[in-house]
Amino acid sequence: MTDETRSEGADRIRLTAHVHGHVQGVGFRWWTRSRALELGLVGYASNQADGRVLVVAEGPRDSAVALLDALRSGATPGRVDLVVERVDEPRGDLEGFVER
């Protein structure tokens, strides 16, 4: 692996975000998908049984951070009370960005 390949790989991340609030039944997953696609991310947004939405996105670090900022922006459908995120190494197992 060259230094250039390493630096490109290091710039890619997997963002996992649990979004708390009134985020189901308000178009939140569709809105998240739209933002993610605009940012060139792959992944999904999924309703959880406890009322949260799980967002998993992989791509360039700056794009993932921009999505996280958008989730916290106050400009989302519904109401976001809290976003709890985790950043990991990308797995490369995602294609497109879908609503689940």
C-alpha cells in the first residue's frame, strides 16, 4: 500500500448516528437520504423500534461531517433532540443510500 493510498483510505470513514426526537413519520429518512446523496455518501437511514432513526453513512470524512452537521442543524423534518454518533473505519459493504 502506498502512502497516497493510505491517506485516501484514512480520509474515508463510517459514520453511525442515532437520531433522537420526533423523527419518524415526518419524512426524516427521505430528507437524510437526499442530503447523503448530495454529499456523495453511501449507506442507509432506518427507523428503530424505540422511535430513533439510525443513520449509517460511509464516504469522505468531510462529507460525513457535513451530514452530521445537517442532522443537527434544526432544518430537518420533525424535531431532532439529540444525535449520538460513532466514527469507525469504513467497511466498504454499502452501495447507494437507501431508506430502510
